[in-house]
Amino acid sequence: MNVVTLPMALLATGYYTPKLCVRHGEPATSLWPVASGTVRDWPFCPRCMKTRRVLRAVAVACAVVPFVLLVAGVILSAEGVLPEKPVQNVVSGALGVGLLTSWVLLARTSPSRLARASVPDSQLFLVIQGAHPAFAAHAADLLRAAEREQPAVPTRAPVFPTAEGQLG
């Protein structure tokens, strides 16, 4: 799994923002803020945007369908077609599961989750987990260019010893 670490100071310039999608290594067609808006104009490819649209549509359906079942259950119970107690149990269970599923899916569609990007407590670096190899190579090229052009900006995350005494 490729882990890419990019300095926030470099990303803030906008000049060193990657042009490839993190997940697929493809050229970006959409730009969204990530890491709670600390990084603007993060690149996403059409496949990521399609994934986001599909997951959001499924999330909406998971939230709406239980309410439709609730209305149908109330109407059918009122007309005596279905017994009231089993309908209440099924609908309340479906409502809970549907809303929880919807919430989980919506959380997965945030740009930061799609980009697998986070900012550690230090706020100095953007850390990307599971980057596509093409993206990792592109990011390395950006870091080399930044080191040549702006040597005062830190381009590598500090290395600290782990609990086992190894450098991590």
C-alpha cells in the first residue's frame, strides 16, 4: 500500500497540487476540497465522481425507502389488510437500518474519504493512504520540483522512532 505524504505548505501554494487522481492515477476532471477544507482543489477523476454519485444515490434510497414502507404500512394497517404490530416492528427495523446505512454511505462519499486523505494533528502534512502508483510517482515528481525551486519548504515528514526502536 502506497502512503504519500505531502507538505501542507506546498499544497497551500496551489502550484504543487497534484493533477492525477489518488485512487486511479488518472487525470483529474473535478476539483474538491479535502481534509476539512484545508486543501482546496484536490483532483478527482470521472470514476471517483461516478462512485460518489452512485453511493449518494444509494444513500438517499436507503433513507427514503423505509419512510415509503412506513406510509404503506400505516395505510394497509388502517384498512385491516395487514396486522398492526408486525408492520410496526418491520418498519421500525427497516427505518433504523436504512438510516444507519444511509449515514455510513454518505460518510464514505466525502472527498477526504474518496481521496483517502487526512491531516495529522501537527497540521503540517497531508497523508494519503493507498495511493495509486501513478499518483505516488507524480507526487514524488512534485516534491523533487519543489525541493529544487523552494528549498526552504519542508518536503518530507519527520521520521520518529517507533515503540520497537525502529524508524517509522
